Amino acid sequence: MRGAPPPVWVRVLPVALLVGVCAASLLSNDPLDIGFLLGAIPPLAVLSYGPLATAVLGGLVIVLLHIPALQLDRPGNTDLLTIVFVAVLSVFVSFVRSHRDAQLVTERAVAVAAQRAVAPPLPERVGPVRCTGLYRAAQRGTLVGGDFFDVREGPYGVRAVMGDVQGHGLSAVATVAALLGAFREAVLDQRDLGAVAARLDRRLVVDSAAVQHAELFATGVLLAFSADARAVRIVACGHPPPLLLRDRRATELAVEPGMPFGLGLGDASPPIELTVELRPGDRLFLASDGVSEARDDSGAFYPLTDRVADLDDDDPVALTEHVWADLVRHCGIVQDDATMLVLAPEHEDLR
């Protein structure tokens, strides 16, 4: 696995400088005092070339300075030793950089594999439900942060979850992994959706007790589809409710808000479940607060419900991409993790 190559202009710059100096010297009728520019070629080569190519360019610079036809200013012994020293030092730096790059590539490959293990890509379909997810982490270069989602099929039907843990970036990955693990186990064991929410709540309560001076909590929304995908049950635990996309209109479902996970209040105040009957063509759009609470320069929130209705597309993948592009236009830079999940149930008689 290789890292991202440097920009083309960085690779071209040393060669372009060498060709430019030689061409200017050959085309000029008078000697030009520009030979010193060639001394910059080995350090520039370090940015994009390996030790061998850097050594070749350094040696070429020394040779060119001694060609009479180029009419370059001939370096004295001290200047020549300085150029040789810079060339040798550049080769050494290039060697160190190449090994460091290889190490970083290996570390990134391991990090990507670990993050993919925590949050693997969604399949296109889980049982009778088509699903599409889009995740953009606030911390650049990461695949997992403070948001999470998953769709699983178990003995009690298809279940889906979207959540947002305290904090974001790599510091939140451990909490995300714990919640996803609890959800995947609960899908296999729990018939009641409230019991699934209680399992996630208990997971964070236990984890918080194991860490001194730390209180872990997360918001989330859970969905359970019926076997024929004609109805969905929803509970919301401090998380924005889903939007129902129907007939090119977006409606925020009136889910009674419950307490976030991790506060230990599942038994005292269990979340209230909402059941929604689904029609052919209905889709559910879920988004994290990184989307709904994104602000523009004037401080205005992103009008998610209105924009989703305007950007609605029969292709769930295209819908998430359109909303993301529109969100970036609205606020310029998205400061928080931004997550979207589209669930498109297909009734058995339509498949």
C-alpha cells in the first residue's frame, strides 16, 4: 500500500529548474551568474524523490557546473564543497523520509483496518430494507469518529441504529465500538426495542464506572422494521428523530424524546416507542446533529427538512451525496462529524 503521491508540480520543480537554468545559459550571449540556483535542486528533490534519484540529481548539478559551454559561474573550492555537502545531506534526508513514509503508510493501513472492523461499510440491502450511509468525520484522515450507525437483521427483524457519542474524532472510537457491539448483541437477544436501548444505556454506565472522572453518554435513535417492511417502530434517546420521505415531501416524525444513553435512567424513564405505517416508496432519512445543527456565517442552522425535500432523489446514494454537497455550500467547513443514513423498505409484493 502506498501513500498519496506528492503534487505533480513538486515532482516537476527540480527538473524544471535544472532545464531552465541550462536553457537560459545556452541561449544567452553573455555568461549568467545563475549557477547558484542549481544548488537548490537536491533539497527540492528530497520532497518527492527517493535517495537514488536525489543522488543522481545532485551529481548532475556538480557535473553541469563544470561544463564550459553552459557559461555558468564556476564555483570555487569552498562553494563546490558546500554543494557536495548539501547534495550528500539531501540524499540522507531523502533516505530518512522514505523510511518514515513507509512506516506511516503501514500505520495508516493498520488504522484503516481497525476502523473498518469497528464500523464496516453497510451492505446495499439488509433483509427487505435497502440502506445507504454517508459519514464524514470532523477529524481529517479518520474513518470513524463520534457518530455511528449500523443496520442488522436478527431473529426479530431488521434493526437500525444511529448515534452520536460525547466528543468526536479518535478519542470517541472506543465508545463507538462499545455501543455498536452492544447493539449487535441486543439485535440477536432482545425482542423489545426499549430493551435494546436499555442494553446500550447499560453498556455506557458500566464503562463510565470503570473510568475515573469520566461520564460517558451518547444520543441515539433505534428502529425496528416489521417482517413485511410495512411498519417501523422507533425510539429516540436524545437524538434528532428520523425524517419520513413520502411523495417528495419530508416530515419529521413525532417521536417522543427519551434520555440519552449512559445516564442510567433506562429503567426509571424508558423511551416511548412510536409505530409508523409505511407505504410503497417511503424512505426514512436519519442525520446526526452535525448536519442539522451546522451553521452558516450568519449563524443560521442548515434547514435540513426543507433541503431534503428539495433534493429528494429516488437513488438513496445520490440523495446523501446531494445533501452533503448542499451542506458544504451552506456552511463552508463542517466542524462536527456529519452522518446520514437512508433506509428504504421494500414491501414483499414489490420485490
